[in-house]
Amino acid sequence: MKFDDCLSFEIACLSCRPQDPEVLFSTDEDVCSVCKELVLQNYQTVLATCLKKLDFGTNPESLLETLKSNYLSEDQDSNNQILLFCCGIASLQLFAQNNWTGPVTSKSPTIWEIDDKVARSILAEGVYNISSLVRFSQYLILAKNIFKFLMENSTLQTSCWWYMRSLNVNSQVMFERSDSLFEAIKVALKKSLDLNFLAIYKSLAVQLNLECGFSLLHFYQYNQANECFVKTKEIMSLSFDFTGALGVRTKFQQKPVAQLIMDVKRGETDFVSTISKEYYENVPQKLDLNDDTLLEKVKLVNEENHRNADVNPEEAAVILAHCNAMQKTSPNNRLREEETATIVDFLLNSPSGWCVYTETLRLRSKNENKRSRTVERSLSQLEELVKFITQESDEREEYNTRLALFYSVRPPPVWVLEMDLALVLISLGCTGSALDIYKRIEMWEDAIMCLIRSDRVSEAIEMCKDQIANNPTPNVLCLFGDLTQNTDYYLQAWELSGERSSRAMNSLGGYYASKKKYQDAVDCFRKSLKVRSLQVGTWFTMGCTYLTMHEFDQAAESFRRCLGLDWDNFEAWANLSAAYVKAGKKKEAFKSLSEALTCQFDKWELWENYVAISTDVAKFHEAVQSYNRLIDLKKKYEDIPVMKVLVKAAVTDIPDADGRPSSWLKPILFKLFGRITSNMMTSYEMWQLYSRLYASGAPKLRPDQEPEKKMTDVERLHRAVEYMHKSLRMGMQTKAWEKDLEIVEKFIGIAEELADLSSREDLQPTKQMLAPVKFSVNNLISKLKQRENELLDEEICQKFVSYREQVEVHRIRVEEIMQNIQS
């Protein structure tokens, strides 16, 4: 393979294909040798050679200034830029290997004689929490600074891409999202997407868009990330979706049912994969389920009819990226679990490359850890992955092929795999084993939670004291403050961090909020967000605090900022809606609550609020639909004020918020009343409203509605009388109703409506219809008379006399109608 110019060499480095190269763009033998070793992926050799030839100073914190001083002058040889480029790639790849793909190297060169804790602090910018398990932090510091220098001061086109990669890797080793890192990533990302050669090298274009998508996804830029992922499908002319096919899942299942499967299609394209077969050999073992009931995978009835073509590694990476994006941007429910399982099953049966295959196994383990029949495999598979990655080796053949598509897949660091393993152990009740893992990876907060779950609070406190005595950190001080509820430790953590620990202010703010010192709490949250603005939980908590303080505009702003980072947070949408309602912005509240329901469809409390707000803003059709959903969730549900508004709107034909006539609601209201009254037969007010709806006449149909069973106007009126009579009967069965004046007046109103319906000229009443009506009205008079005799208070007694006289009038009206029928 000949490299006639520098660009062809840069592309070879990105392609990650070890071939025997011939470097022709430089006459320096040492430079040619380093370039060859880099393309052959001998990164340790490259780094050791470059460290001998290049000067990086003695202080990593001033590395960028050192590079400018040593390699920015006009008489500098361009070969130095090539050596810097090779050194940056080698150090970044070694850092990724030691912290992600494994195995850990034991003979890697040292750049500066500094403590690794100091190096980690430089990566964390002295502000953010970073894992203490990060190995070879110096390599990432070197790579970041080299590529930033080259991006700004060299003609090497892909230096911006490698700089973005180093920034992405840096963001993954920190537990918090850095504002400054995000700003730097956006600059590098924009320059990378403008590279001219991407139109020719489609595999590299796919990889770049995947990397950009994951970068944006990590910093909550969901829409922009989705655009990048969609672009990858367009470049490859690839489409995939879910479809159904008959099949069985268990060994004893006789009748096949519909199963979710992947449907992958390719258009006509000249796309050529850069990943050869050697990249998906030597992968971790895929463990079998070995269950006595479940099959290893779904067995389809006609597998030949649903067989997809094998995808290449780049296509597998694109499908996996969409699966990972789905994990972060869609609600956590059973449907998402099924879709994830379908994608995982498809990818594990396709050649996909080391990173794609390993990440797919991890996703399967996370997806299976909640089911009793699959949790054992989930645990064993995670143990296998951790063991496979953490083994030590310096043999090139063992590990360099693992880095293909590494940046396009964005797997988690090895200690995150161990955290996933610990979570599975906790779910199985093995808190002791989980505690050992947390101690080993120095996740003290999780270790303390394990002790608390095991009712070992005293040990948790002792662990905190030991850490404070031997290695005090802001996080440990905050943990001790949480356990002791002593605010002094939060303030110590704030001072120890140089007023840069957002965790300290969050904890102190939470403490003040619990003590109802809301203004102090808000001040703490503001300080925390000033240090680090990308905090979903802090924006949410501050919004809740503002709600409690009745500062609704500030609350709405906080919840909007929270949703800007985490759009599918249904609680934030619901609270934003509440803030809008309190501020009198009901239309905005309706829209916010609609978004909350798209994120959490099964929360009845959301639907209850949605019914009320839909009615308030005259979205009557949505109110009826949401009422139906409430009945689905709760079986029995009653909201009389809402139903009164809906019936009044349908009867009087009030235009809704969209200007549509509300009389169109009648057909769906009849169905809704049918569902309500079948579950709640004793609700007298519901029967009263049902009667009014029937009494209002035939429903008007929308152009798209089909007429149902024909009912005459007389039949409707008969039904109205029947239901109004039932309303009176059900109401009078209420215990001690005659002692509540408000209810008594309601029953008199029902009796009046009943007399009015009975006297309608178009009713065509019969004696059999009105006899029970007369009996119920007489019964109401008797009850009123009985209560009148029991009362000693003259004023209330006179009220009951008046009530009885009103009902007497209605009884006489009914009797006269009956006499007219007889005559």
C-alpha cells in the first residue's frame, strides 16, 4: 500500500486496516518507519519512538504552550507535525485499549514523572468527578493537546476528527457532563463534518456521523443526534424496521403467535466495508440461556421467508447506534425491551466486529437482568465480558483489531461494566458481592448504599470516616453529610473543591429544601448550576422548589431547562404543566401535559390532570379520549364537573378550541356514559347527565362518522325518562341523604327535571312508564316529611316544608299527565 501524500496516510489511520505500507510523502527514514508502525497498529512502538524524538516538557498542564513554543516556528520541519500526529494517535489508541477494549498493557512508556491522581485531575479540569480507575491518564492529556495544536496550526486535515475523538473519550471517563468539553466538541465536530474526502470514503463518512451522533446524544442534543444517525442510513442506502411473523418462544408452545422481528433492506449502493474478517474473530463468548422452558431464540414458522441478508460491520454499527439512541430517548417500558431484544438477537447472528459484538452482548445483559428466567445469563455474561477485557497482555494480535469502530460504537469503560455487574448482583440480593466490586472500583457512594441496604449503617459511617481521614474528597464529604445530616461537611466539600463541587451545593440545597428554607435552597442550586449547567436533576429540583415558593415563571423556566437536557422526563413535563396552570397559561399547560403522556402512557395521575386541563381549554374530544383511558387504567373513575361541562357543550353545541361544533361529541359521549354507568351503577349524578344527553335529541355526525343503530326521537325521550328516574332512585339509596341540604336540593332538581321530561308533548308517555316515576316522587315527599317531623330547628324545618311543597307540585304534574293518558 503506497502513501503518495499525507492525506492517504491519514485516511489509512482512520480506516484502521493493518497493511504493509510504503510511505512516499517523506524522505526522512525515521518518519517513514513511525508511519509504517502506526498503520500496522504497533502503538506502543510508535509512542516509545516519538517520545525519544519529541519534547513535551515536564509539566502536562502547560503542554499546549510547550507545543507552540517548540513546533510552531516557521522554520520547523513538517516531519515534526507528522511525528506529533502519529504520537497523538498512538497515545489515544493505547488509552482506549487500557480503559475500554482491553487487555491492559503492562509495558507502556511514561511521558511525565507525575502521580496518576494529578493527571486525572487535569483531565477533570479540577472541577468534575472522574473515575479513579482511569489508567494511563497521561496518554489522553497528550493526545488532546497534540490534536488541538495540530487542528489550529497544521495542514493535517483529520486532526480535527482525532481531536473530537479525544474529547469524546475524555467526556466518557467523567461522571458529569462538562460545559467546556461540549463547546470544544462542537467546534471540532463542525470542522470534521466539512472534510472534503468524506464524499469518496463512505465508510469513513458513516463512522464520523455515528461519532457525531453519540457526542450530541451524550450532551442531550437529541434532535441533532438523530439527524446524524439518519444520515448514516442514507449514506449506506440502508433501511430497517420492525415487523411481525408467526413463531414460538418456548419449548412447549404449540400454537405460534406473532413475534417481533427485524426487517433489514438495502438499496443500490457502492458502499464497501473497511472491516475485514479478522476484526470479528477472537470475541467474548456468547453464553447460551440453557432454560428448561424458553428457547435460545424465537423459532419462526417460515424462517426462509423472513431471512435477512448478513449485514457488514458498519451496517451493524448503525443499527446498534439506533438501538442505543432508543435506550436514551424513548420511555422505559415493555415495548422498548422487546424492540431491544429483537435488535440484539439480529446483531448477535451477524458478523459485526469486536466492538459491536461486545456492546451487543452488554445490551442483552442489561435487557435481561429484570426477568427471572434470563437474569442468571445476564450475570454470567457480564462476568465473562469483564474477565475478557481486564486480562493483561502485550501481544498485538490479541487487542489491536478490537479498536475497529470503537469510536463509532462508543462502548462504556470497563468500570461501568463492573458497575452493571454489581447492579445485577444487588437485584439478586447479593449485596456483599456487589459491595466488593464497588470497593475495588472505588465507587464509595454505591458501596455505602450497599451497606445501608444490608442494614449496616454504622459500617457505612465508619467507611466514610476512613475515607475522610485517608483520602478526603468532596464526594466523600458530601456522603458523610448525607448520613449525618450535618451541613458542615457540605461546606467543607465546597471549600475543598475550590467552590467547584456541584455535588456539595446540590446536597446543601436539598437539605435546605427539606427544612423548608426554600430561598436558601434555590441559592445553592444556582451556585451548583453556575459550576455545571448540564444537570438534569438539579434543574428539576430547583423547579419544584420554585413551585413551592409560588414563583411559577421561574419554576417553568427551570423545568424547560431540565427538558432541554432530558426531553422524555414525564415528571418534568407534568410539573411544567402545573407551573403553567398556576400562572394562568392553560394552553401551554395542555401542550406540556400532552408531551408528558407521550413519555409515560400508563400513569393515571397524568391522565386525570389531562382530563381537567383539556376541558378547561375546550379540547373536548381529547377530554373524552383521556376519560376513556382513565377507565382503562382504573376501571372505576368519576369526575362529575368534567362530565357536566362535556354534556353542556354537546347539548348547547358550544364550539371547541378548534372551532368545531361540540354536538359532534354526542356519539362518543354515549359510548363513554355506557362504560361509566356499567362500572358505577349507583352514581346518581352520572345517570342525571346521561339522561340530559338523551333528552337533547339525535347526535350530529361528523363527515367521517358512520351512523350507528337508528333510534327514534320518542325512544330517546323514553330512555331519558328512564335514566332520570334511575338517577332519583339511586340517589335516594344514599345513606342519610336527607341530612345534607345540598343533596336534598339536588334531588328536588332531579324531580323537577323528571316532571319536565314527563310533560314533553313529543314523549308519548304510557301509564307503565310514569307509575314508577310517581312512586319515587311520593317516596321523596315521604322522606322529606319524615325529616321535617324530626327537626327541632324552626328555620331548617321551614326549609323542608318549602322543599316538600316544591316536590308536591312536581307530583301533581305527573299525576295530571297520567290522568290524561287514562282519559
